Amino acid sequence: MGRGFFVTGTDTGVGKTTISCVLLRAFAAHGKTAIGMKPIAAGKEDGRWPDVEQLIAASTISAARRHINPYAFDLPVSPHLAAQQANLDIDLTVICAAYRELSSVAEIVIVEGAGGFLVPLNRTQTGADLARVLSLPVILVVGMRLGCLNHALLTAQAIRSAGLPLAGWVANCIDPQMLMLQENIATLEQRLDCSLIGTVPFDGEINNPRCPESLNVSELIKFG
């Protein structure tokens, strides 16, 4: 069986999919078979779910779409609301079964969460419950912009409160005008108490998922 990592973010729109794709290609560059999983996708565009398509393109092996993406909803809203609109209930056991299928064929499974870590998934469970039932170490994507320090530290606290290891974090520079960027990164390096996997600049070429060099996954390969 392969191993996996759960990718969460400080908010929606902070680049979880981009970073997940970079991670997949970085693991592939280290000779690992790697596949991406998007358990819950919300937001259909031109008949497709962009996050799912990007993860499939970045993976080194193929698998059934129902395993890669067990739940897909048309509306770009919180998963629990999207599921209500579709008259469905998100069942974490379905997602766990799909994850096991993927981990049986790939050495590394990158599971991209929906929204932030505590986003509601159904009437009682959140993204934290999903990460917990999968029992995966978490990688935190921090969207570097004003307010990210509080969001990152609160999210890290929630991850550890869920009993999950924080394997590392990625500084994703989504705001090219952010003041004191390096000082903010240094503050998080001091306070998050986990490895900085890499800093992804706000740059069209470097920020492209096809460039794995921006992240160092050597420690992740040895993690745990």
C-alpha cells in the first residue's frame, strides 16, 4: 500500500490544486508513482471540474475517476450546501474506500481537501473529520497575503487538535503586492513548528504546476 498526504489551505482560493500538482510532479521526479485525489469537487466549468482535471494531468498513473473524485457538484459553494442542492449526503466511508483503491496502485496519494480545514462536509462532519478518518499527515498551503499569519496559525492549531501530524507547509505567494513578504514567511517558519517545504513565487512560469523544483519533498518521503 502507498502512503498519502492531505493537502489543506488557509482558505479557499489559496492554490491548493496548484501546490498539489507541484507535489505530484516533485514526487515523480524522485522516482515515485504518484496520483492525485479530489474527494469533493464543487464548481463545474464547461462540463468539467478544473481541479480534478489538473490533478489527473499531474498524476503519473491512471485510475477510475470515481476513485479520484467520488463527489462532484455543479455549484461552487461549500460542500455541504452543494450536496444539499444535489439531494446527496457526503459519506466519508465512500471516500475512504476510494482512497484505499488509489493507495493500492500508487506509492504516493495526494488528497486535496475542499476549502479550508474546517469546511462543513455534511450535517455533522468537516474537512478535519475527513483528514482524521483517512489518518493522513497534513500539508498546509498558506496563501501569502495580509491576514495569513492568523489563518495559518489557527489552521495549524486545528490540525494538531484533530490529532494529525503537520508534515510541512508551503508559502504560496498569491499576492504580488504583499508587504514584508519575507518577514511574514520567517514569522511562520518560527511559529508553525514544521518544515517549510518550499516557497512558490507569484510568477507565471515558476508557479506553473509543471515545475516541481519549487518544492523539496525529500523530507516528506522520509516523514513518519
